[in-house]
Amino acid sequence: MATVETQRDVTGDVVPGVVVPDRRPRWRGLLRSRKLASGLAIVGFFAVVAVLGPLLVGDPNLVSDDRLLAPSAEHLLGTTTTGQDVFRQLVAATRGSMLVGLVVGLLATVVSVLVGVLGGYAGGHADESLSLVSNVFLVLPGLPLVVLITDYVQTRGALAIALIVSITAWAGSARVLRAQTLSLRSRDYVDAARVSGEPGWRIVTFEILPNLLPLIAAQFVFAVVGGILTEAALAFLGLGGSGSWGTMLYFAQNSQALSQGAWWWFVPPGLCIALVGAGLALINFSLDELINPRLRVPRRPRRTGPA
Amino acid sequence: MRPTLARRLLAALATATLVAGGTAGCGDDGDRSTDAEGKIINVFSGANAGFVPNFNPFSQNSVAGTMSVLYEALLYFNGARADDVQPQLATGYEFADNGRRLNFTIREGVKWSDGKPFSAEDVAFTFTLIKDNPKLNQNGLPIVEAVATDPTHVTLTFSQGVYTRLNLIAGRTWIVPKHIWSTIADPSAYTNEKPVGTGAFTVASFSQQNYVFERNPNYWESGKPKIRGMRFHQFASADSAIAALAAGQLDWAGSFIADIDKQYVSKDPEHNKYLNESQLYLTNLIPNLDRAPFDSGAVRRAISLALDRDQIIRLAFSGYGKEASPAQLPRPLWDDYIKPEYKDRKLEFDPARAEQTLQADGWAKGADGVYAKAGRRLSFTVKVVQGYNDYISALQIMGQSLKSVGIEMKTQEVSFTAFSTDQQTGDFDVIITNLYSEGTAYSWYSRAFASKTTAPLGQQAGSNYGRFRNAAVDAALLAMENTPPDQRDAIREHLFKIQDVIVEELPYIPIQQSSSLIEYRTENIGNFPTEQNHYALTTPYNGPDMGIVAKNLTPAG
């Protein structure tokens, strides 16, 4: 929250109503943000389902002769054409999708921090070459490339898919982090640290990184969304094989669920993707506001003075 | 400006996702016209992307209809009935020199669609062209020489006997005009956008969205074709094709439709008909016989006994697949060539006996409920092409059945390219795939069971991926290669010998006769083949059958 300060004009009168943005992140204010609260609630719910859900419901692949049944007490979300329970599949798929999202988020963040922050701090040739690499990855057409790689790589599984998706997921973040690092490394306090003989690794770790944390957190959340969406796209093209929401959509599509009117088969996974995406986006927006005060929507201060 | 960048990327990613996923949704059904004359019928042969002009009958990428509708072969071998051979551009043939020479009598009075006369010269030219361009010789015909002895006679000479390859030589070699193709520099890359053929139809128009064939007024078979033409459509997704079919916008299609009675037939029960062509493929679990434990017949039999094929067909293959014969020939097409005692033999489902079979072979159930022998658990991995969702579903069902008898089966989805490589080099425990043939009983067996079509592990096998080798089978196949095709009783005896081995040893585990659904609407077309009058295979795909159906269709009513 920005503060409303008073100041004096040239005549010395007190003029109220100037918004002065805070320089420091206000973590406490953040927690009161409704966006963040709802985002965390949604994502937290799916995280819990992903961790505990598969232990509570039965085998998602169990077939039966109850083919393509609409939702009922027995099958909460109906069944597929092979008589598999959609609810169980949804719970199992939650784990697959969330796992891919998490791994992509972690990998992309680690790589982007390494490339962006180190390059930005080191400068010179190291920066130029790292920057070149991330620029190349940035202009690569992500999804087609991932499709190609997936088709080429033999193994299928959540981790393999997450690795492949990560290959193209880090470049944007790396650029953002590099830009911010460039700005930070020329600040006075960094210069001071350098002059006082702090080694480079220490400056990066203790002076620069802490100030990048909110930015990194936002990039992480962004990478998780990207990971979940890209995996869903891959799986929908039949390239997944990791048991995710996209896989469910793929099977529904290929079994002609749409033209057979089996909405219970494709609506739930679609909704889940949308919900998790929305939840993560909300978290990201509130992080954005934290970093960039101009994005905050403060309670509009009432103009009390003359216009 | 970080947030902007982040959002832009997010938006771009979301768009990419939508585009990738959305292509399936936006169907392009072209303009439909079942016009007043009603004679141009609307055909869908499975195209799901823009048409690229290619009417080269030697190319695998030629558009549907090029083979057999525009260009014709010497004879037609009915893909739906064994031993049904009909004269086309040739009126007769005879073998000489122990099958190394083939003499054809060529039909008189045939004209190319540009009005020039067709003769034996064109036939000789076509085979010489194939001989001189190995890329065109996709069937690997051992041609030495092709000579037109007079305008109605051609003699083909081969370096080895070709008794078993008549179907490929006369039934699947598309005759092209010498006066056009003799000037083509690279016939394998030629796209032939203005095709001149002998077929019953010619190209009237072509666009990315659809293309139209119209009746060839100079066609040699009098009174045919009866319909005015065919328009070929494309649909980006199965759903849009089904919608078009249900709305009566297509007259002939080869589309998989789940619950076809509800989604298609019920929309117009009087006219919406379909055929289930199940003679083309045999779905099999193919174990690697060079790898333990599949070298053990008991293990293979136990797996087979544990599978409930009715359930697999009902759930994974939408109930369309048909029961497979242990003789590994599609029925009823090859019934005359299956040993009577095997004809009605079923692949049993008997979990209790599956376990007994394993126990008798020395396997004992371990603490984890899985059988083991000499410290080796009975556990294996089946490779399947990613995205083949019917196979993947079938494997899920099989996995559950096998688990209940103490066999552990895992599934590994691999890319198509990886699957092709692995099956050729033998890098697998088990694969699930379709067996198929070049149209003869001999070819069903030589492709899958001949030791000359296999290779040691690590080397590329031609078509016998399971690495089956058996001296009796090889001897019977060799004997067939030296038997003229009209000596059917002799051929039958050789086939029976092969069946004795296959039924006894169960090298591969048959799952089903795979189905191909063919939809046709009797509102606009008549005389479509039926189960009773199966004068041709009805698949509307590039191949020998489509042209036969097309020229025999009649306008309805």
C-alpha cells in the first residue's frame, strides 16, 4: 500500500494528496491482498489433491463395462468409453500436471537465475554469450520445438516431459533477471560492497539476489503456468504419456467424447487447467504489484484541496 | 517493463496452446454440393490438411484416387474376396519359364484420357521405367526386361520366379502413358499435376480445399462409370467429419465413429449405411522371441490364455474388432485357405489354465504375487506408439488381466520413429502392432514368419519383427514361391503346414481382426458393395480397390 504523504508547496502551505510509492516490498501488505489469497487457495487446493488425492481414490486405469456413463453417485464424474472412472482419472491427472508444472518452474527458474544473474553481473564476454544464448532460445518457436524434441526422445513420463518443456521455458525469465541485475550492479551499495573487497559470489548472493527475490518468485510462478499449459498442449497432441489433464483431453478427443455428448469427460480437466492457470496468474499479479508499485490500485485518495 | 513482457509471453503461450489444440476444432468442409443432378458424390478418404497436388501413381504422397481411379493396373485382385481376379487393362496372363516370365494380353480399344491410344508399348514402358528407377520400384520387383511383342502382348522377364508376386505386378503397378512419362526427368519426384490416365475418371478441378474427378467419357468399359463424378473433401478433425456425415454431406467415407449407430445411422436410418471391413489388419502382441522369457512357448500360451479378447474388443476397440484366428489369416476372407480344424478354433480365455501352464513350466508365484523362475520375475514391457489411444486402452485392460494371473506387464509409450527403429532392430520385450499383407495368403505369412524377412537382434528386420524362425515354415514358403498361383490345392497344402506350426507354437499373440469402418449413404449412390456382394474392398483410400467401387457405383433412385 502506498502512503499518502503531505508536503509543503512553495508558499509553505501543507498540500495533501501526493502518492509516494514505497521502495521496499511490503510482504505484510501483500498477505492482505485478496488476489493473492484466492490465488493461493486455488493452487493450494490443487497441490493438496496432487499430493494426497491419488492415495485416497482407487486405480484410475481400472476398466469396467460401465461405459460412458453420466455422473452419478457411483461415478462422481461419470466414466470413459473404457469404463474408467473420470473422477479418479482427474485426481491422478492433477498429480501429473502439477508435478510437471512444479518441475518446469524449478528448472526454468534455476537456469534463468544462473544465466540471467550471473551474466548480468559478470558483464563482458560472459554476458554477451549468455545473452546470445537466451536470445536464441527466446526466438525459438517454443511449442513446435518441444513437439519435435518430444517426438525424438524415447522415454515418456512426467519428469522427461518436464525436462523437455523446461528447455524452452527459461529464456524470457533470464532476460528479465539480467536486465534487473544490470540495474542493481551499478547501484551505490553494490559499488560500496565491491570497494570494500567483498568477493563477487558474495555480492551476487547477499547483495543482489535478495533484491531479486520477488522478481524470481514471479518468474517461477509464470514458469509453472507455462509448464502446465505446454504439457497440456503436448499431451493433447498425443505426445504426453505422463497422465495429466492434457492426456485426459487427448483420450476424450480421440474417443469422440464431444460428438457423443460426454461432457463429463472433457469439461473437468479443461476446468482444472483453467482454474490452476487462474490461481497462479492471481499470485503472479499480486507479486507484480509488490515489485512494481505503479500497478497497485491503492484506495484512491480523496482530493481535498482546490483543483 | 517486466510485467508486460511476462504477460505478453503468457498470452503468446496461451495462443500457441490454443492453436495447437484448436486446429482440431476448425473444420473446413469445403463447399458441399449434392447438386440436382446428384451424380457428383462427396467422398472423404481421411485427409485432415490442405490437399497438395500430386497425381504421381508411383508416389506414396499422391492424393486419394490417383491409384486405380485415374490410373489402372493390368488386373484387379479383389481385396474382399480371395481368388477373385478381374481383367482390367490386361485380358489375360500366363506364366512361363518356371515363373520367371509373364505374358500379358493387353486390352484393345483403350484410350488415354488425352485421346491417344493405349497399347502394350505403354505397359512395357511402365515396367521398364520401374526397372530403371529403383525409387519407383517400391515392391522390389526383380524386373529384367519388359518387351511389347505386338500392340496387344507384353512379355515381362524376371530374375527369379514371381508366382507369389502376381498381385503386385499385375494388381498394384499403375500403367502410365509412354508419350508423357518418357520425357519426365525424375519420375519419382514428379507431381504430375495434369494426369493423363486410362481410368474411369479424370481430374476436373483441384484446390487446397477439395478436388473433383469427373467421368471419363472415353472409358473402355462400356456403360461405366454411371455417376458423374466424385468430390474429395478434407476435415481437420474426426468430429467435423462425423458431423458432415451425420448431416448427409458425405456419400462415402472411411471414418472411425465411436458408437456408430447413435452418431451416424440413427440420423437417417434409411440411408446411412456402413460396412465394417475387417480383413486388412490383425492386431497382435508380438513378443521378442530372441529374448527370455518369450522363447518359452508356455509363457506365450499363458499370456494368451489370460487375455479376455471379448472385453478388449468391446472396451478398447469400440466393439468393432472381430475375433482373431490362431491361424493368423483374416476371416472370412481366407477361409478357403485355413485348415478346416483351425477354422473355428478360438483363442481361449481361461485364467486358471494360464496359471497352470506357467506352473507346469516351472514358474512359481513369488511373495509379490508375480510368477518367477530361477530368480527372474515374469515381468515385461510392451512398447506402443504414443497417442495410439485404442492400443493404449487395450494394454491397460491386458495389464489388469495379466496381473490377476501373476504376470506383470508394463506399458511404454514411444514416438513413432523410435517404435519403428526398435521393432526393426528388436529392441523390445513385446510390441503391439498390426500384421498386414500385400494381398495374398503367402504374403501374410512371409511378412510375419519367414526367416528371410527377419534379422539378428541389433540388425534391421524387414517385416518379421518378432524374430520367428522355423525350418518347416521356410520350406513351405519356398515351395509356394515355386507353385503357380492357379494350383490352389498345392498352395493350400503348403499354407496348412505353416498353420500347423503357428497354431502349435503361438509365436505371436493375436488380439483381434482390426476394423475399418466405411460409411456410405444410399440417398445418392447405389450398388455400393455389401457383405453379400463384396465385389471390391470399400476403403476410399489410395489403392487398387477404390477405382473398382467408383466405376461401379450408380446414382440412387
